[in-house]
Amino acid sequence: MPATKVKRALTTISSQEEAAEPQPSCGQERSCPAPPAPGAGEGRDEAPGRREGRGAAPMAKPAVTAQDLALKQREISVSEFFTKNRHLLGFDNPSRALLATVKEAVDNSLDACQEAHVLPEIFVEVRQIEENRFRVIVEDNGPGIVRQQIPKIFGKLLYGSKFHTLKQSRGQQGIGISAAGMYGQLTTGKPVAITSCSRPGRPAHAYEIQLDTERNQPIVLKEAEVEWKGGRCGTRVEIELEGRYQKGRHSVDAYLQQTALANPHVEITYVPPKGEAVRFERQVESLPPDPKEIRPHPYGVELGVLQGMLKAARGQRLSTFLCTAFSRVSRRTADEICSRAGLKPESRVHLLALEEVERLFKAIGATRILAPPTNCLSPIGEEVILRSLRGQIRADFYSARTRAPVVYRGNPFLVEVGLAYGGELPAEEPITLYRFANRVPLLFQQSACAITDAVLRIDWKSYGLAQPRGSLPIGPAAVLVHVASVWVPFTSESKEAIADYEEIVREIRLALQECGRQMGRFVQRRRREAEAERKRSYIEKYIPHIGEALQEILGLPAQRRASIEENLKDMLERSRS
Ligand SMILES: Nc1ncnc2c1ncn2[C@@H]1O[C@H](COP(=O)(O)OP(=O)(O)OP(=O)(O)O)[C@@H](O)[C@H]1O
Ligand SMILES: [Mg+2]
């Protein structure tokens, strides 16, 4: 309903209510407000029904009545909410907004390519238009987007294909790209331009879309068919926005470099606002394992959710419901749950009373059920992590560990760690920590992240690194931590830090310890070798003096002295090996 109509309707309701409900005067059952402060309410109209009765004490006029409030009470659309709270989505300042826009578009491109089993080729351009205005262009060779879906995807918050799907993907909320478009629109007034081809060899559909923030609905400004080169599918997104381009840890450059690190099957061409184009070459020619969609695991379901699921499955028998709604529930397990709950397997699910649902919930928790399937995850893999680290970091030692999948709140997840030590890494600075969630680099909120928490809880001294209290260890090392899950528990909608789930922190710690122990052994061996080398060069320095002394004491000829020195060097070499 348009705002004016809502207002009119509410005014009618409020005046009707007031007419129907006479206001009590002092002395009736309701409490009487304190007398007005001198001057209060002077010169203001009194609300209807609030005039003093004959002989009654004067009544204070409340600052605001429920009816006044009712006039203001209205629905808030999700896009209005995020317009005011854009910081929750990572758009709180111009440099962060620029990075978030690139990130949302690139993450979508990588997800789309993964789903379509296509080796991704991504083109990213950040074009400077004015001092603080940029045009972000991201093009992929993914499956494209069906024409009818384009307006909703780019012009409606909370619309996507991944929220209801339980499998590892970069996006999960259905808010990323439309939020980026909305930020662009707010700061420049320009629409998002999308060109997408979803059938090879056919024309692409080009759109210009704005978001009606009051209704959270798309407004299509332009629609046309255009040529799409290359004879394959793909999508090109262009967003103009107010931003600031910067280099360093929180830059677009760092994000793309780290994306290439965790996605070595990707090829990225990046045209920055200044300077030469950069190319991140593909390091592996095969796609990562394709994650499969799974059903929720019974252990992860909460009572209220179970109640909703039972209602939605109206008419189903209980045992059929348990087998089809959840993963890892066989007929036998379903019967076991039913008998533990004292419910008949053939009872109709929507007829269960709350108390019966509670029994069912408890019975699920008390029944042994297989852990959820783990083919919903797509780890990077130890070998690929090592290759990726070697490709980007010059070090003396590398190690990697992929842990077996486990579960938090019924959601499968796994942890991977890669570690590089020595070489060109700075020895006097804190280690470089690369955090990833579902292969996406996390560049902000390092201190609020479960990964950092786990790193801080390790005793790095025993692995050869210095460790000031409460901060990252110091030494020539870089650590990569990847958490992959069907649902990464981010601390906010901007998806920058992982929440401190005990199970997740524990897995990260174990993986770090495994790599840390290998690094510790390497550091020890290197120290021993350095010590031996020091002794050797010390002795080597004195061999000519020993030769000279022997020659003098024993009166040896010069030739004999030379052969003694040779023998001594030989002995030294042998003792070393
Ligand atoms: N380049 C693309 N190619 C194909 N489909 C895309 C592309 N970009 C977006 N989509 C589709 O649009 C949907 C919405 O994207 P959006 O980024 O808003 O949300 P999401 O990726 O599902 O989740 P998140 O908010 O966590 O990023 C996606 O779920 C996907 O189905
Ligand atoms: Mg997304």
C-alpha cells in the first residue's frame, strides 16, 4: 500500500478507536498522571477526548499517545534497512565499498563457474572516472543468467539461489550483488548495467537496473538484445560508485592476489585504475571437486525449525518425513527415533502436538545417527595448497594439511592450513595470516575472527617462532587457513570474520599444530646445520695454522704439510656428513 494510503487508513483507525474508548478521568480505576509542569503543553492543541471533565482535576497531556505512534508505525523494507545500515554489508567507507563491490561480483562469478563446471576466466577492471568515483566491471565465462531473473538478482535484496542450499559456495545470503548495486545507486545515482548470455551463440540481454528501496523491487530502466562475443556464455556487471582506491592489505589488489592463492584453477585479468594490467595465471588445470547439495542433518535442527518443517510437510507420515527431510536417516533410524519418542511412525506430521514435537526433538538427540555426508564440501587439497604457496611465496619450507570433515550445529565443515617458512619472508615482523572462508579471502576484522583466535592459542615458541603475548607470532612465516562449510557462521552480513564456534576453533588449532610441528622440525634441523657449519668454518680457519705448526715441530717438507692439511680437511668433511 502506498505510504499516503497507509497514513490515511491509520488516521481513520485511530480516530475510530478514540471515539469508541472514552478516556478515564482522575479518580477512575486507571492511574492519574502527575500534574503538568508549569508551562507544559501551553499553546498546544489538546488531543480529542482528553479535555478535563467538569470538576475533575486537570490532566497532563502525555508527550506522545499510542495513537500518535500508530501513525508512524509502518513496515520497513529490507533495502531501507540496509540503506541505513550499509556498514553491516561492508559498505561503510569509500575504500571498503570499492573492495566489497569487486568482491561480491567476483565471488558470484566464481560460484557460477563452479556450478557450471567451467574453468573460470574472470576480467576485472576498476576504472577511475573522477577523483572519488569509479566504475567496477567484472566479466566471467560462467553459465550466464536467465533474462527474467536479471532484474530480481540485481534489483532486489535477499534474492538468490544459495540461501536454501546446503553445499559449499562463496555466496550464501542472496544480498551481495544487489547491495553493491544499491550502494552505487545511492552514491552516484547510476543504475547497474548487466549483460548476460545464457545460450552460446545467441545474443545477450543487456539491462540497466535500479532498486526501489522503499519496496525492495527492481526498476528496469533499459532492456535490449546485444551481441556477445566468443560464442560462449557469461555475465558482465558494471557498477558505478563512490569509492577510494588504495594499495596494501585491504586493497582490491590484495583481494585478487589472495583469491588466486585459494583458487589456483582461476585465471584473472585485472586492470587497476593506475598502472599496468595484472594477470593471475591458472596454476592447476582441473576444477576443484564439485560440492554436492545435502539435506540438513537431524543433529543441527532446532526445536522451532523442526516444528516449522513438520507443519510444511502436511499430510506426510512421520517416518517418511524423517527419511526425506534429513540426511543420514534410514527407515531403521526413523523407526528408532519414533519408538524412543513414543510416537507411531505412521502418525501424520502436521497433527503432532507441541509436547509430541518436543519428545521427537529429544529422541533425535538421543539416537545415534551417522555424521552428515561430506561430499558437500570442496577442499583446496594439500597438494594444490603447496603448489599455490610455492607459486606466490618464495620460502625455504612449505607444509599443508587438510583435516577430515567434522560437524558444528549439524553443518559439515573442514579446515585446511598451509604454511610457508623462511626464504624472502621478513624475519622481524609478525607472520602474514591469510584467512579464507569457502575459498574467499577475509580481509577485515582479523581480530574478531575464530581463525585469529586459534592462531593466538598456539604455542608458536615450540615451533621456533617468537610470540609476544596476545599477538601474532613473529618470524619469517606465512600461514593460510581455509574454513570450508555448507554454512560458514560469519559474525555479520559483510562476511568478514568467522564466529568463535568451539568445534571450528579446535579443528583450526589441530591443523595448525600439525603444520607447526613439521615447521618446528625444519627449524631445528636448520639450526643444527647452522651450528655445525659454524664449527666447521671455525676449524677450517685453523687447519693452515695446524699444518704450519706441525711442519715446524716435525721439520716436514712443504709437500708433506700440504698433504696433512688436505687430510685434515677431508676428515672434517667426513665428520660433517
Ligand atoms: N555472474 C553470475 N552468473 C550467474 N549467476 C549469478 C551471477 N551473479 C549472481 N548470480 C545469481 O544471483 C544470485 C544472487 O547473487 P547475490 O550475490 O546477491 O547473492 P548470493 O551470491 O546468493 O549470496 P551472498 O549475498 O552471500 O553473496 C546468486 O545466488 C546467483 O544465483
Ligand atoms: Mg554473492
